[in-house]
Amino acid sequence: MQLVQYYLDCLSQASYLIADESSGRAVVVDPRRDVEIYLRDADALKVRIELIVETHFHADFLSGHLELAEATGATIAYGALATTDFPIRHLRDGERIQLGEVVLETLATPGHTPESISLVVFEHAGDAAPFGVLTGDALFIGDVGRPDLLAGAGLSAEQLARQLYRSLHEKLLTLPDTTRVYPAHGAGSACGRNLSSETSSTIGDQRRFNYACQQMSEDEFVALISGGQPAAPLYFAYDATLNRRERSLLDEHAPVPALSLDEVLAAQRTGTLLVDTRSTADFAAGHLRGAIQVGLDTRFAEYAGSVLPADTPIVVTGAPGTEHEARVRLARIGFDRVVGHLPELERHLVNHPELAARTSQLTASQLLERRSALTDLQVVDVRNPGEVATGTLDGAVALPLANLRERLEELDARAPTALYCAGGVRSMIAASLLEQRGFRDVSSVLGGYDAIAREIGQLV
């Protein structure tokens, strides 16, 4: 047996290839959209990908099931409750998929979503104990899948939480302690609130150390996991819907056309958004007016999907040669309308200072001084609710980055505004969004809340 995990740090997303070398048959689970990596590895292992299994309808990325099926002729499979616009195989609870010696057993594990499944992996058909289990978003390392993403779509968060409790205690936690656990996400994902940076574990360790797997009543479990979830980025609903539909396929090698400055300015006037993928420091020092900053050195796709509207034309600009990476990472969340890139940004900034802008950055002490001097200063905390709960600056408005674009009317565009997050990354993205939307006096706080807390003596 070969079991390969593919982990995307920028989306905290894991996918898997499981192959039986004796039969030459393979399955890919929860593939990302740029699928060449699976094709290359299957070729190296001399196996053929016959089945693509989705553990559920993903909200945080656009899955590559259609791309992989087109490339391999493999069948796409979901849990028994899934409905799609394209042909699929429905996997029933308890159904076994025999690859040869390797056997996969389907477990219906609803809760994160109604159609969620997990795959128990047996290295040999006659093994009494499984090798591992691919848990999708039902069980993470250190956490469980959030039950609230589909609230209002026919099931309440409480109903899904109760389903998840039974999936854990009647299915996953009945597996032997030695069973390896392979989840679909890790630390940083908005699909849970306490995910570990580890990308695999065992059922035994999760039984001992995962707060949500401790012995408790169903009511206690529902109360425990119902609060403090991170704000869901705006693109989640878009991707959850798109993953059910027929759609265009990604050509991951397609070039990104180079555009002239005049072409970019004309595109901006008709609604195209300019995304600057450089670092916060470089953007603050100088950028084209109207650009939204989302650094490639951050959780680029997630943050872009939080502040950019879906299905909007995008031009990217940044360090030379990074435009292809930006295009692919945007495609991973279904943002396919990258119409081009602007090369030689620094030259344009030098030659056209009338088009350039800077973004103010304040130290924590400067923020506090400014707050004392300006009675109309609005301070905005763009962290997630769980972060805000650990402490925030008195009087700050809590507007998570993931929800900021749809809640801008809560802020006064005429008032001076200072934004902070944990360290300065999200606040600079937020500041660029506010500037693009017409706010005139915007600053990002260097060092974020930790620096503020130290300045006011609340953090040592």
C-alpha cells in the first residue's frame, strides 16, 4: 500500500492518494484543483487513478474532482446524501472498496455537513484492525469540524452538532486506538477553531487529548463546539455551491497575460480589481492607488476570498514571476477571472507618482497617542471572535476580516481609522480595502494587538 498526503500550507488543506501496488489501482481523496501532482505521482508509482472520493462538499476550496476525472477517466464519489450536477457514485455507510489487497470502508460521519463521510483504510483485506482513517472535516487533530457553516440551509447548527456527536462516538471513536487519523485540514483553517499544526495522529491520542473527544453528554458537546468559531470567509458559500456544479476546468499551465499600465487603469475604471501580492511593508511604502494588498507570503487565497467579491475580474501585480502562482492560488478557491498581470510595478510607481499612494503604519504607542488626540478616531479590531475574546482595546469595533467587506457601512468613511489584527498582516489587507472603497485616513497598527497590549501593560 502507498498512502501519500499532500498538504497545502496556504489553505491548511490535505488531500490523499491511496494506491495498491499489487493491483495498480489508486484512489485520490479530496483533491485540490491543480491536479498534476497526483498524475505525476500515480505515474511514478505505476498505478491508475480509478476513483476520486470527496469526503463532503468543501467550502474552503474548490475541489479538483472535475479536473482529475477529465485527466484520468476516474469516477467521482460522494456520500449517499450528496446531490450534484454531474454524475457521481454514491458511497453507502459500510460499503467497502477493494483496490486489491488494500480495502477502503466508507463510514457515514455527518455533522460538519449532512453528506460527510470518512474512509477507513485496511492495508490487507483480512486485517482485523485498520491502518488508518481519512476523517475529512469530521475529526481534526485537536478539534472537530464546525457545525454552523450550513445553518439556515435546511439544518440548524444544533442539529448538525448532534449528528457530529453521534458520528464521533458511534463511528470514529469506536476504531482501535492505534488507527492513524488523517484529516482534511490543519492549523489555520476556518473549518474549526483549535486545529493542531500536526497533520496526522491516532484515534488513541485524539481520545486522550482532543477537547471535543472527551467523555461528555450530547448536550454538553453541542454547547462546547457551538461558540467561538472563526468568522467564515465570504467565499465559503460560493465554493460550497460551486463544488456541486458543472463548471469550467482549470488549465494550471495557462499563461497570465502581461498588461500595460494604461490597460490596467482602464480595466480598473470598469470594475476590475488590482491585487498587489507584495509584502505589507512594500505595499505600505508605495502602491498604485486603488490596489488591494494580499501578500503571497500569507494565507493568500483565504484572505483574497475574504475581501474580493467572487466572479470579479482581477489583475495581479507584485514581484516579477509571481503572477502564475497568484493565478493558481486564486483558482484553488474558484476565483478564475485573473485577466492579466501588471509587470514592472516599481518602474510605474517611480514614473507616475501621481498614481502612487502610501498606507500609514502606526506603532502601538502612536496609536494610543492618536486616540488621545482625536476624539473621532475609529479603531477596528479585524481578528476573529475567539481572538477578540482573549482581550481587545477598549472601544475598538470588532469586524473580522472575513466579514469586513459586507459590513463596511458600519464604519464612517470620513473619520480617521486605525485597524489592528494579531500582527499586522490582516490589518494591512483591511486598510487597503478601506482605501479602495474611499476611506481617506487609514492606518494599520504594526505588531497588532500583542504590541498594543504590551504598550498598555496587559501583556508581559
